[in-house]
Amino acid sequence: MEQHAPHGYAQGPVQPPKKRRPWLWFVVGGVIVLPVVFLVASLTVNGATEVNRIVSIADGVPEPDWKLVTDSKPGNDITCIPFGQSCHVLFRVWEAPEQVDLQELVDATGNDLEVGTVYRPDCADGYEKRIRIRICVDDREVRLDMND
């Protein structure tokens, strides 16, 4: 009696099982993982530099007799998607002993900020390279909001 292969299967010699190539997975994994590692390392180094710049700018705002009311340490902005940017934020609030003039404060900081807009007449906004700076004054209270 003649034996036939089940329908859909070709007859022929049985092929030996294919040899596994574990080295191939290491190569593919390395090609995927190494660029990610370099990207994370680059962002970490650039992030530390950006944080130092943000803190340096913030430290140049207050007068010596101002009292620090709120100080958020520079941190990552969870709403930021880092496409070519660092995503750090810093927020500080000071109380001055006397009323603060926004234009005089902006002039004293040396930052190129636009004072007063239709939407925020009590604030000055601008950029120092890629760092966004907003300084708002409400009588004796000065608020600084920065991000990169």
C-alpha cells in the first residue's frame, strides 16, 4: 500500500532543524539598544548644563533684601516632549520690602524681555537662548517662571 503525504504537504526528504543563531539576537539588540543609551547619556549631560544655566539666570533676579517665598528646585517638566529640548522648569517667588517696578527689574537683570503685553501687562516675557523667562510683578511680589 502506497503512503501519501497529508493534503497540503509536499513529499520529500525531511529537513534537519534550523540551527539557532544566538549571536544574531545580540547584534540586533546592540543595534537597537546602543543608540538609545547614547541618546539618554547625551540628554543627561545637556540637561545638567541647562539646569545650571536656568539656576544662574534665576539667581540674578532678586535684590539682596528680597525674601524667598517659594522655590521649586529645577526639575523635569512632565508635560514636555523632548524633541530637541531639555524640558526643565524652575519657579520662584520673592517678596520685596518695597513695591517693585517691572521695567526697572527687567533692566537690572540684563535679559532681553518684552515688558507688558495685552494679555499680561504685569509680566515681562522673553528668551535667553532656548530658555523661556517670564517675570511677573504684583506690587511687592515677584514671580519668576522659566523653562527650556
